[in-house]
Amino acid sequence: MQVDVKNLAGEVVGSTELNDAVFAVPVRRDILHRVVTWQLAKRRAGTHKIKTRGEVSGSTAKIYKQKGTGRARHGSKRANIFRTGGRAFGPTPRDHSTDLTKKLRKLGLRCALSAKAGAGQLIVLDEAALTEPKTRLMGGVLDKLGLGSALFVVAGEPERNFALASRNLPTIDLLPQEGANVYDILRRDVLVLTRDAAKLLEERLA
């Protein structure tokens, strides 16, 4: 697949060949769903916890006598039907993560990249670097590239000025190539790869 390479001014400065085995595979929505579900489940803390009737504070004494009051036969103020009582069947700490094979995770990433390329939502840059760490400069870059919601993926550690200029923009994400993942690719409208990041992704996924 031949694609144009642009600079930060939005000008075409060359072209590059993208591997069809990574950027032009059939997009399987079921695989994308499985990978995104796996990612979101894996990052859940699972530390939610409520107190049962055995854990809430309160007297253990019988609240009133068993017979003769005309009321229900309650024995504890900690029962879940009382205010300040314990909760029945509430959440307890647990692990939400599931298993997903490396083969499926790689296939999911290839499908996500191919979905962006097939929809015309993939841009390849020659480099991602700014002269100053100014959000105003980053805003000008986005205007020239016609971007509103985008994920930038760069090779290695992001350039400092570019990272600082983009971090205040709520619809712009920046990741190193090693951190590229299905969820972050799909949640933004456009995927922007540097030329070097595209080559590293091909080596990693081909």
C-alpha cells in the first residue's frame, strides 16, 4: 500500500510503502470487540467493596422482645432492610481480567490499523517535533493537517516539545510505538504515524 508522507505543515514530502499484511487485512469486528473488552477489563482495579451485616457497626442486642409488640420478629439492627444496616450481595474485591492469546492481540492491532487505513483515517508524518513546547503551535499543526481528534504514534520516546505542546489538548493522544493499542486507536477519529513508527509496527506485527 503506497501512502503519502506529510510534514507538520500539511505538505506532501514523499511517499512510503506500508505492508499489506499489517495495514490491509480484513477488518474483523468480533476480534476488535474481544480485544477492547479485554483491555478495559484488564485495567479495572476490582477494589470495590461494601460492608455486609457482619461488618457494619451496631449493637448485637435484640432490638425489642420477640412477642407481644405486634411488629416483625427482628433480631438485629444490622439487617440489610434497616438504615445503616449491612448490604446484601454487594460487590467484593475481585480480578476482572480475562485471558487473550498473543495471536489474537496481534490480530486485533492489525485489524485496527487496517480499519483506519481503509477508512482514509491514516496519516503518515516524516517526524513529530516542534521548536517550542507551545500548545498554540500544536493547534496550528492540527489546523494544517485538518485534525480534531487524533492519536499520534511515534517511534521511541516522544520528542519533549511535541509531548508538552499536545498534552493540554483533550482530543489529542500521544503514544510511543510500543504502547500502540486497539482501544486508543479506535477511540480517536484519525491515526497519525511517523514514518519510523510505521516501520516498527510492521516489524512487530508482520
